[in-house]
Amino acid sequence: MILPFTAVVGQEQMKLGLILNVIDPAVGGLLIMGEKGTGKSTTVRALAELLPEIDVVAGCPFNCDPDGKVLCSACAAELAGSGTLRREKKKMKVVELPLGITEDRLVGTLDIEHALKRGEKRFDPGILADANRNFLYVDEVNLLEDHIIDLLLDSAAMGKNVVEREGISFTHPARFILVGTMNPEEGELRPQLLDRFGLSVTVLSIREKELRVTILKRRSAFDLHPESFLADWQGEQDALSGKITDAVQRLSAVQITDDLLDLLVGITLALDVDGHRSDIVMVKAARALAALRSMNAVTRREIADVAPLALNHRLRRLPFEDVGSERRKMEEVLAQFQPPDGMGNP
């Protein structure tokens, strides 16, 4: 059994970053930076457990969406032949990527045993196949080899995995919610790789005494009587699950005005952020947050709320500047764009 998502104490930015990626996976994943023992993996697994089941093609090892535009080679052939795809329901899950993983294990390769026994070439799926339409959790992502990270992020950006090995060409969808964790004290990610994560948060151990006591009480109650604990939180779980489902359905209708786009670009220009990915991510995250708040249009409030998540890992510190100077500059810039009291949603 997994601790309910709504029972997780604190770490609101981390929880918000995860939820925004569920509402719109195109946000681009979440990088969680900070120390161990702060509930990162527990929170990710709890959110996966909270979400409703998804429709998949029955028997498909790649969890293909029967209504999706991108299908694996096998499902595409079946659809072309019969005109329909059988459906079944599946629960989302968290797929973990181990350190030391090889390229073949990640993307898939030729099934050698099948080839030797039957003389037929067959594709052996990798972890990206299992991760499609699920959470892909990478602990200590900064310790992965660079070429593995590149493959991972390329697949996440394209939404599909194309494998060509020993005369086999196979394509399958690879749309997953990428969640990476790292402790900056153990090594940094290259700026080019940091930029590929849509959002980021920094998590720290909770220092407030009352909240730490609350964590102990909830954890003890869950460990002693998990069934009754889950029953006590079921109402809040159902409410949040319904809210996320409604946000997913509402997302396509959420509008953002040209004035707000101008405001958003003004923030990234003032902070001298490289490239355009930060602008795109902020728009997607702001629309997802507006949908979560049951709104049909983005306000200044949503932009102000998602900006730190989209910009934290993209800020640059100039030579000889103090550590943390880039964060202070971001706070100063965002303060200029904060909505007046009463404007937008709290």
C-alpha cells in the first residue's frame, strides 16, 4: 500500500510540479533537487496511485493509446488490418530507471534467444516501452552517463522511440512523465541537459516542529492501520482526482492573451534566460494551472506562480557573483510582475 498523495505533508511546490505535468505532459517533466529523505519517491508513487485508470490497447506491451495518433508498429498494423483496436483499462505506475543502465536496455534491442530458437527477428522492448503513458522516475539523474540522458530526453521530446537494430526497424510511442532527482552536492547536470526538464523544484527537510510532528503521526497511523488510514483520506483523494480529471478535459479551452504573453517574455528577457524553451514551458504550465483552478483563461497570478518552477534551473550566475544571487534577481524581477491584490486567483 502507498501513502495517500493528499496525506503528504508540505513540499507543495513539488506536488504542484507533478500535478501540472499530469494535466499536460507536454510541460516536459520535473527535476527535483535536494537532499534525501524528503519524500520525493513517496510523493511520485502516491500521485500515480491517485490517478484514474487509462485506456490502453489490450495486450500491447507499449500501453498504446487506442485513440492516440502515435501507435507502435504492431498496433498500427492491427488497426490497418481490422480497423479497430481492442481496449482495456490499466493503472498508471512508476517505472524506475536504474543507474548503470545500458542503451539497449533503455531503448530495446533484438531478442537474441528468440532469433536463435526460431530463426526469426523480434524486437525486445526496453524500459522506454514500459514507461509509455506512465511516470519514469530517475533517481540521481546527475550520475547517469551523458549519452543515456541524451537518449532519454530525446525520446521524451519526440514522444516516440525509433529503434533500428540488426535489420529490425521498430517504432513505439514514448510519452512519459519524466521525474528526475538529484543532490547538487554529488555533481551537477550540464546546462544543456538542465534546460530539457520543463520544471524544477528544490526540496529541503521540513524544519517547522509542528509539521514534523504531523509527519510522524501520519506515518505511524498509516503503518499501523493502513486500511483505515486510506479510508479516512479517501474523500480528499477522490476530490483531488476529480479536480485533475476536470483540468485535463478543460485544458484545451484555456486561453492566454497577447498581453500576458508579452508579460511572460518580459520576465525571461529581464532574467537573460537562454533560448525559447522557458517561454514555451511557462505558457504550458500556466495554462495547466489555470485549468486546475477551473478557469478558462490564464491570469497574471498563474504566470507568477509557475515562473519559479520554469526558471529555477535556467538561471545563470555570472563569474564572481555570490551563490544565490541569480535567485535573488529572479525574485526581484518577479516582484515587478506580481498581480495587484485581488487580481487573478490566489
